[in-house]
Amino acid sequence: MSIEVRNITKRFGDFAALRDINLQFSTGELVALLGPSGCGKTTLLRIIAGLEFPETGDVLFDGKSAAERTVRQRRVGFVFQHYALFRHMSVFENVAFGLRVRPRKFRPSNAEIRDKVNTLLKLIQMEHLARHYPAQLSGGQRQRVALARALAVEPSVLLLDEPFGALDAKVRLELRRWLRRLHDELHVTSVFVTHDQEEALEVADRVVLMNAGRVEQVGTPEEVYDNPATPFVYTFLGHVNIFRGRVHRGHAQVGAVEIDAPEYTDADNAPAVGYVRPHDVEVFREAGDPLAIPARVVRVQMLGPLVRLELATLSGGDPLEAQLTRKGFQELNARPGETVYVKMANMRVFI
Amino acid sequence: MASRRSIIPGFNITMGLTLSYLAAMVLLPLAALFVKTTTSTWQEFLQTVTSARVVASYRLSFLAAFAAASINAVFGFLVAWVLVRYNFPGKRIIDGLVDLPFALPTAVAGISLTAVYAPSGLFGKPLAALGIKSAFSPLGVVIALTFISLPFVVRTVQPILQNLEIENEEAAASLGAGRMQTFLRVLLPTVLPAVLTGFALSFARALGEYGSVVFISGNMPMKTEITPLLIMTKLEQFDYPGAAAVAVVMLAASFLILLATNLLQWWGKRRGIWV
């Protein structure tokens, strides 16, 4: 089922949680709503689910307005950050809940319920824990039960609110890969909220970046990472070096760097900021390239397969961070205190 | 042993103190009660506790206490629900008001209830006009017991309701459950052990209540005479073995109720409801 969000606005008192949000989610997609806490992503998810109501705007499922439909009638599967399992019910009964509360006419027989629940428990690899109570499970197991419970009612849309937020790093990684595989099997339109950019880029087909109640950019993980539409997206997705300077008639002078900025041909000495990702900073031993600028190595940090260099350009200005592979670093063979030459392979300038 | 490993010293001393304190304050008087009953023969004991007047008092005491605890189970749950789920001006005052029956001397409660429910009183008059006798009838006993045992259900249910996550109800709704289904299948089972505990505590407290009831009940033998009052009467007539016999039966009943409460708590814990 496709979802459309149209002109959604929501306020909590004086605080504008969402300002005129317009989004499309196509059938079978897995989309991440990504943003810092308080950006409105959870509120948007709850509005889609029908747990919260917007001041203006509408949510459409397959083109039909859902404004008059309650959460109960929307047939969405909702997975909560803190699982929200029913503590007094076993794993089995938790998963069976959605089937047992159906009106008698549509309620499956006990045998059908048992088959269905067992299939789902197999899917989440927890058949052996069917009789356990939520209190006896680990966080990862609880979240899998919550997911199975949501899937039991065969929702047309699956909404997940920070599904891995309460888990520790390793379980989180495992579970998000598992979720991706599960989605590839089931193809149910899914939207999940996260503040973890790595999670969003790894799992989602498309990423919706949100900030302060607005959508900053929508795109595939490659698009949003390689071509951030706004300074916010640049800083929010991964590390970035920031240079302050000016743009004049399509030419930018930021920090010690001079580059062309063809999108700002009519800018007249306007203040500007240049953004460069650490892995787009090239580091050389010798001053061969005319665009390279000299810098001093301040610190070298080994981060597993990568090496992080902290640099200071000799002309002063903000400190600079470069990221090399181990191999690249061995070839460079730079030590703290030595002078190297850096070149920005890929810089974006925003006014 | 806990004493070997614990980083906090003084296990032996505190344990010893606790045991002797409990023995002196609780066990000794209760043992004395049993000893007292042995001064009468088995025959006399049975005769005392099965005499018509005593049985009538048991009936009134247990039924009235049961009725009061039942009323409080329902309305106490409601009060707790309102106090936890809604915000309104004066909420703190109402929250404090719940404890008043605890703090109030029971005699004061008895006098004020009698004044209100007497045939000429504020509530008593309209009730009398309807042909309902409130004070000086078993109904009066129930009213007094309901009043004094009100806080128990509220105070046991309140924390459980506070810990309930709204998300649980939202999850139920998103899975297609209606309001009634959410209440019956999600809310009630979680809260029920606490309600039952509160009920048992109310019942135990109401069973032993004396001070407030003697004013409002009228104390007519066979009709509105509660067991604690009967014990009192026997004592005044220097019938110590008789009073002890009646008291032992009450003690056994209270003990059973406490046992039931603990079993309920154990059951709730095992089901993972109170984590």
C-alpha cells in the first residue's frame, strides 16, 4: 500500500513539531525518517499511524484519505521503541493478540491462530520461547516479538518508531540487517524512524532527512550522502570539515581554499561555508598539485581499517580532518608535527 | 550466608533485633491469646464460637467487610484511575484526601458518619424518606467499613497504573482491539492482582474495625452487632476465655486473608506483572 502525506502541520502548544510536510511512500518501499531528536520524525510516524492527529493536512493510503479512520481501522503495524509488549501474556499470546481481538465473524479458529503464530515465531526464530513472558527475554528478543505481533494482523503498512534505539550496538547491527532481509521477503511498505544515520543509510531504500519540523532532503542513501541538499544534511550525515569564507561572482574563497562555485554566479561577495568530507581530503607528501595547500599533522588516530588525521593549515583557520585507508597512510608515512599538502577533492559551498 | 559476603556489616545484630522485636510485639500477644483459650475445654470453645449471637456477629462482620472491600475495589480503582490518568485543578488535594480515613481517629469517623446518616442527618433524611434505614442498620456498618478501608485499593492500584505505559494501549489499538477489549485484555489483567491485594487489605482492615462502627451500627445483638464489639462485651463481663475463643477465630480469618494476599502477590510476580 502506498502512503501519501499532504501538508501536515502539527503544533504542541507554542512548539511547531511539523511544518507543512509533504511526502510520498510507494508500495513495498522501506523508508527511513532520519533526524536529530525533536525534529518531528516520531510525531510524523504517529500521525501516519493515527495515534496523533495533525492540525492541517491529510494522510492518504492508496490515494484514499485516512483522516476519518482511527488507528484501529487503518490496519497499520506499529512497533514501539520500548516494545510495548503485554507483560501478562506469553510470547505466543502477545503475537496472537491481534487475531484474538478480531470481531467473531473475521476471527480465525484456534487452530488457525496457532499455525499463524507458530509461523511468525519461526520467522523471528523464537519458537522455543513461545511460553516465555516478556520479562524473561532480552531486548533484541522483545523487539522481535513486537515485530511479529505487528505482522500477525497482516498490516498493509509497517511503522517502526526507533525500533533499535533501546538495544546495544551489536544486537542493533544484527537486528537491522535481519529487518532488511525480512523486508525483502515480505515487501510490506515500511517506514522507520531513527536518529542513527548509519542505520538509515544501511537499511533504507530511501531516506527522508528531517530537521526542526521540516523535510530537508529525500533520496536514496547514495543521493543524500553524496549530494546533500542543505548544510544541515551535510553536517548530519557523517563527519564534515567546515570552512568559512566568501563567494563572489561564481568564485569561492573559503579558508585557504579557492574553488569555482558556478551555482552562485550572481553572488556579490556573500559570506559562504564550504563542506568537505574527511575522506574527500587528499593528502600528499610533496607540493606538486597547484591547488594543494600546506598543513601540519597534529594527531594521527588509528580507527580499525581507517586512519584519521587531524591537520592544521599553515595559513591558520579551522582545524581539518582527513580520513585515509591504512594503505594510503602507510604510503604517506606522516608523523605528527610534519608538514603535508592537502587538496579538497570534493567541496560543496553553501551561501 | 549473607553475613559472610555482604559489604554491609551487622547482619547478625540486625537479624537478631528484628526477630526479637517481632516476637515481642506480634508473636507473644498472639500466643497468649491461644494460651488463654486453652483455659476452656474444647467443648466450651465450640459452644462459644457457635452460639447464635456469635455466629450472627461473624456473619455481619464478614459480609459487611466483604461488601465494603468490594465497593472499594470498584470505586478505589476508579479513584486511582482518575488520579493517575487525568490532570485537573485540586488533584493534589483529592490525592491527599484519600489518606484521610487512615489519619482520622476512627471514633471521629464514627461520630461524623452517624451524624450524617442518622434519620435526621444530611443523607439519612432523604434515605429514610425512601424507606432505607442507613444508620443503626447493617447498611450503616457497611458505610463505616467502606469509609475506613477506602485508601487500600487506591494506594495499591495507583503505582501500578502509573507504571502502565500508554504505549501498551496504543499497541492494542493498532492491533485492532476496541476500547472494551483493550480494557479487559490489556489493562485489567495487569492491574487485577493489585486490585485483589487492595481488596484483601481492605477486607482485613474492615474486619477488625471497631471504633467507627460502634457509633453507627446501634449494636443490637443478632442484628447489628459486629464481632470485635462482641469480644469487647465478653471482656466487660469478665468472660476472658469466651472473648479469647471468639478472637482466635477472627485471628485465623485474618491470617488466611493475609496468606491469600501474599499468594496473590507471588502469583503476580511469577506472571511478570510486577517486574
